[in-house]
Amino acid sequence: MFEDEQNIKEMVQAQQAAWNRGDAHGYADACDDAVTFTSILGVTQFGRTAFIDRHAQLFQTIFKNSKLRTQIQRIHFPAPNIAVVDLAAEVTAYAALPQGVNSRPEGVLRTALLEVLVRAGADWRVVAYHNVDLKTETPSIS
């Protein structure tokens, strides 16, 4: 399991780096072709292409030049080839937020991100991505 956890940590780091470059293709690199994803607005879409398109749009508009910071809260393996990854996320330096999404006075968007992964050979693929903005005051990522 240690090697699996390390591979997943590296995948999460690569996602964060891609977001911080504004690279939608890189951010989707670990996504399965049939990924299910739910945005902070509660909108669910299906497929890697839709995931890329949506993030490309965000990186050109409200999240242009924004910075993402993530922290793994837990990696759970309910089966040897399945991982459930709970992440705390913070986005800063954004241009705007969608209506109804909360920002903290210090300008930090905090979310809880859940990713479900399936092992495909030596790689882990994101098959479900569910992100929600936190509605109550939460501590920052340490």
C-alpha cells in the first residue's frame, strides 16, 4: 500500500502543479475517459473531454492565474484497486467566484474535494471527482 499511497500523492501534486500553470489538459491527466465530476456549483458532467473543456474555460476566466493548494486528509483503499481520496483545497488569487460560492474575508476559497480512483496497471485513474465549497468557517491548510 505504501507504493500506492506514494503514487497517489504524486498524482495529487501533479494536479496542483497543473492548476497553478492554468493547464487544463495537465489537470485532467489522471482522469479516466468516463470520469464523473461535480463542480462547486453542483453541476455534474461526464467524460474527460468535458472535464478539460470546463477547466480550460475556468483557467481563462474566473480562475485565471489562480493558485491551488491541496492537502490530503485521507486515502482509503476499500479494495486493492480502488482508492478514495479526501482532500482539503484552497484557491487564492482568483478573479471572481460564481454566485453562491463562499469566499473568506482573506480571499481564500476553501473546498472539500473527493476523488475516487481505480488502478489501471501501475497508474491510478480518477473515475469520480466531487468538489464542494465549504459553507462554514474552516481552518486553513497547514
